[in-house]
Amino acid sequence: MYDEYKNNVFALKAMFPSIDAYMNFTEDNDGKIINSVIKYAFNKGIIHHDTEPAFKNFIIENKTELTCKPIERININDFKRKVSPYRDTAQQINSFIKKSKIKFSQINYSIFSRLINEECNNPTKRNAIRLISFWICYKKPELISVCNYNNLLELFGKINKPNNEEGCRIAFSLYSRGNTIGNDVVIWLKKELKKYISNNIKFTTYKNQIKLQFIDTTTLYIDIPKNFSNNINHLNHPESYAKVTNDAIDLAYQILILWFLSKFCTKGKFIAIGIAIGNFSDLNLYIQAILQAKLPSESVIRLTDYAHQCVLINNIRVRFCHVPKEVEIVTGEISNIWWITEFWNVIYWDFVPALLKESILKSEESLLNVLWFPDTINDICDSIYAQDSSIVTFLRSPQNILLGLEIAKTLYYRKKFWEANEIVRIILSFKLNRII
């Protein structure tokens, strides 16, 4: 039977399961919020005086009752079930905040995803956990031993605790045949890497742990640490590397397309991208071996044997070469290099921002002239169509199939079907067995 007094008692006990939890609350919040919570408890008849000592006594008196019960554990899937759908739960919590006159800021439904995917490292997130624990235990007091603030804080702390010893190392190496790799190219690469990592939500979980480092003057690498999102992440099972593998390949693809579009991508300059997974202290030899190997020109994104296995086990949407290249590591170990030949061309990999902003891909007239009536354009090399134009870049090098497919994908999802089809036709004329 519903009992408002009892439910409020359990909800406040869930929000403040210990005096330490209360002290942390006072550190996170100002006097207005603290006093509003105490006043709420007083108005509901839970404490007899609207003072902090009275509220502290309530917490201390209820601590024994709470901790003498067996403390159950909650996992992330349990949590998702209890708060789904996120939007509805957020609305209910905000309605309670407004009605109760507690001075907490209202929460956005996105906070649930942020708690799951990011470190719980600021008062906003900790206050969200307090409100969530209050709301769950107000609705279902029997869940107090599972969904109290301390338990939820511990849950999110484990989820987002980075394992800085293991993860994915992705290296970008610039090299040339007859040309010098200048400092301007390295600066461009470093800038693009930093920009994509800082702007992409995929990297929010661990972007504070990611640092650009140099192997040599023309080779940069970053380490993406594995997070403890569940029990399997404590093991070296390939499934535990699912997120870091997917994020590394996404980063490699984005940088590769940007390289194709940059002024530095010439016949004499190249980029090789290596991906290795495991314990960071063991990965340098593998990274250097796959970057230095002489492979076909299209083998830009290269993976070690174990990284290749992680892709297959986690069903990440790429295709590889049919026959890998066998190389010998410095230690004498024989290993295989696998390179990516194709990417899934539906909405799986992120669009490349540079193509979304490109004016020619938005203009029907420009597309018409470039694709079907190029002879109507005078001095195309000096015209607007040659400036930052992905299509002109592709038409100059139709063997650059990955760029062509990204252009076709962008056009297709803008409902420019004829234009997308023309790009696909050019790709197939170059390589008939290509899977689109």
C-alpha cells in the first residue's frame, strides 16, 4: 500500500545512506540547496526541527538499519531497466523538483547516458545520482539496498574507471617517395586529430586520458584506454575491446578521408595508419612492424592479428583483404598484417564533417556541371569546382574508392540519388567486384 511518509523516509535514506554521503552533498552544493532538502524533510514530518543537526541525526539513526541488511549489487543493465525510458524519468524527476521546492537544478534526459558513458567527476552528475536514487526509492522503497546513492556512485565509478594499461593504440605515419615531409604536414595531422577527438561524443568517456605522442618526427600515436564497463572488461577477451576498437577505426577512417581531401595528399606523400590492441607496454614493436611493411597503396588502415580478431568478434562493419601480409617482428615472432578494404556504407560510421559542409555537394547546378557536363566549365583547375572539392579530387583519382564511397553516401542521404548513383557507377567501372 502506498504510504507517502514511509516513501519519503526511504527516498531520503537512499539519497543519504551515510553521513559521508551527506558531507559530500554539502561540498557539492550551496546553502540554498542544502537548506531546501532539510526543509523538505521537516515539511514531510520526517524531522522535528528544520535544522542541520536534526537532519544529520536522522541520517545517523537510519544508517544502522540500512547497513545491517544484505547489500545487493546493481549492474548497468538493471539500472537501464529501472530508469527507462530516460525522457519520461527525467520529466518525472523534474516535476518532483518543482513540486517539492527543493532547489536542485532540473536534469536533462541525456544525463542518464552521460552517467553510463562518462566519468562521474562533477557536482552536476553526482546531484543527478542523488535525485535518481531518491526517485527510484520513493517509487519502490524495497530497492533502497540496491539503488541508494553510495551503490549507484560505486556502479558508475566502476563503469568509467579507465584501465590505463590496456586498450587500443592507433598510430599515424607520414612518409614520402622523393618528397620531404615538412613540419606543416605534421602540424596539420596533429591539429585534425585533436579537433576530431575533442568534438566527437564517442571520445567523451576517455578523452581526458588521450594524449598525442610521437614515435618519431613524422609518426604520431594515441592510446585509447579500455574502460571497465562490465565484468568481461577485466579479462583479455576480444569482446572487452569492442568500444575502443570501433572508436579507433572510426578515427582512422575520418582522418583518412581528410587526408585524401587535404592539399598534402600528393603522388609523393602518403599516410599509413596502424592499429594494435592489448597491453600498451607490448604494442610498440607491432605498431612499428605494420607501419614499416611494404604493402599495396590501398592498404592504409592496417591491423595486427589480435586487432583483426577483435573486429571480427565484435561484428564491426568493415571488410579486410583476403590474404594478410606476413611480417617478422624484431623479437623473431611471425605475425600477420590485415588491412581494411571496405567500410559499411549505411548509417554505421559517422559522416565526415568536411563533406557535410562542402558547398558543391549541396548545389544541384554544381553537381550537374561537374558530373555530367564538365566540358561546360572553363579552366576547371582554376574554377570554384576545384577548390576544396571532394568530387573533383575523386574524379582525378577514381581509384580512391573509399573517398568515392563516402561522397556517394553523403549524396544518398541528402536524397541526391542520381548523383550518388553516378559516383557508384564510376567506382564499379574501376572495380566491378566492389560491394556497395
